Amino acid sequence: MVIKDHVFLLTGASSGIGRDLMSLLLKAGAYVIAVSRSIESDDLEHERLIKRNSDLTDHESVDELFDFALRTHGRIDAFIANAGFTYYERLTEASYDHLEKIYTLNTLSIIHSAIKMKEIHGEKPFNFMATLSAVSFLSMPGYALYSGTKAALRGFMDGFRLEMEEGQHLQAVYPVATETKFFERAGQKHKPWPVQTSAHVARVMLKGLETNRKNIFPSKIFQYGYKLFPWFFKLYVRRETKVFDRIVPK
Ligand SMILES: NC(=O)c1ccc[n+]([C@@H]2O[C@H](COP(=O)([O-])OP(=O)(O)OC[C@H]3O[C@@H](n4cnc5c(N)ncnc54)[C@H](OP(=O)(O)O)[C@@H]3O)[C@@H](O)[C@H]2O)c1
């Protein structure tokens, strides 16, 4: 797709990957509606930027966001569903609150947004990109709920893509561990390997938008290594499980 003069609705824009992608989109001449729970207090100002606070763990907020974007710009050319979070925990007790929060933000609100994009565009072109994760292929200890949210989204996107018309692009991004507030927010100091920067992930996402790629892998080590050397990743998960057992008490 062409970035310049097109309207992008970007969630999770206040930090990390979303913050870097927002800057790249503005630099490339896009109109951006940037969303998170706290983005209105961000100092960044730009004539093509509108900041909108919204908590997306509620489907009415998603509906309200669509109304807002259509009221302000009259259209949404691309929706980038990037907001997401994780817990890093041992699942020793059933906490329905955790299940509900993580699946609502990481999966349900994104599925709801993708269906709404299809609904408002009918047969006309649009792009819908979502930030999934390498753990949607390879579950990691401590991230069972999170891995599940992203794997569910992967299945949904693969299936929903089959209902798209020409010019309608559903795009899935699979970052590995990325330097952002993501791990800190989960109370986690130990990061899985390999680690990349949010600026790199954002650049790969921008390129993915420009070329309408279906599946976008910011780490070539993961993209090819996981297919060619699956035994290596099995050993790696075994090692991470030992780390998990050491740092998260039973
Ligand atoms: N970092 C990694 O290692 C990694 C790896 C693979 C995939 N990912 C995925 O990449 C995406 C971006 O994460 P990041 O690494 O950039 O983390 P981050 O720096 O923590 O950014 C998360 C963004 O989501 C927003 N957000 C969180 N909860 C929200 C809610 N309830 N409603 C609306 N916005 C909300 C946050 O802003 P507010 O707090 O202002 O709401 C923030 O802008 C996520 O989907 C994550 O799962 C990250």
C-alpha cells in the first residue's frame, strides 16, 4: 500500500514498537490516529497526528474508536492492531480475571477490529496488520496465556484472510523478544533470546505495509532457524524452563 496521505489507526502507539512505527508513518506522510490508554499525555505533536486515549479491553471502546476515526478523517485505510501485553507467571491457581484481561486485549479486540474493517470496506481495499509474536509458534514457560492469545489470533487471521477480496490485506507480524517496556510491565527481567530493537521491528513493519506482505518476521534467525533447526529451539525451550523454575517459585 501507499503510506503517504493514507489514514492509519495505530493502537499501542505510546511506547515500544508502536511508538517507533508512529514516527515512521508520520515521516512517510501518513495521517495517524494514535491510540493507547495514556497517549494524550505524550508531548509529540504533528499536524497529521491525532492522539486518542482508549482502553481497548472493552469492545465498546473499539466501536467508539472506529466512529471517532470515521468522524475525523472520513476513512481508515489501515488499522494496525499493536496494543498487547503479557503476564509472566506460573499458573498455579485459576484467575479468571487474568484470562479475561489478556484474551480481551490481545485477541478479542483485535478480531473484532478486523471484522469491523471488513464491514466498513465491503469489497474495497484496506490493510489490517496485527502484532502477533514468535511465541504463537513456540510457546515459552511463564507465557502460556500470552502464547495462547497470539496463537489464537494467528489461526483467526489465516482463516479470515480466505474471506478477503483483492486488495484487502490481513498482515501478521511475528517479532521475537524486543527491547521495550513489555517485559518490565510483566515484572520480568530475564528476556528470551534473540533480542531486537523496537526501531528495527517498526522498520520491518513499515516495509511489510508497503509490500502488503501476509506474514512478517522481523528476525531472520527465528524465521529460518525455527524451520531448519527445530531441535535447537526445543533445547532452547528446555533451557528457558530451567530458568523459569529457578526464578518463579512453585
Ligand atoms: N516486546 C516484545 O518482546 C514483543 C515480542 C513479540 C510481540 N510483541 C507484541 O508487540 C506489541 C507491542 O508491544 P511492545 O513490545 O511495544 O510493548 P510496550 O512498550 O509495553 O507497548 C504496549 C502498548 O500497548 C498499549 N496498551 C497496553 N494495554 C492497553 C489497553 N488496555 N488499551 C490500549 N492500549 C494498551 C500501551 O500503552 P498504554 O499503557 O498507554 O495503554 C503501549 O502503547 C504487543 O502486541 C506485544 O504483544 C512484543
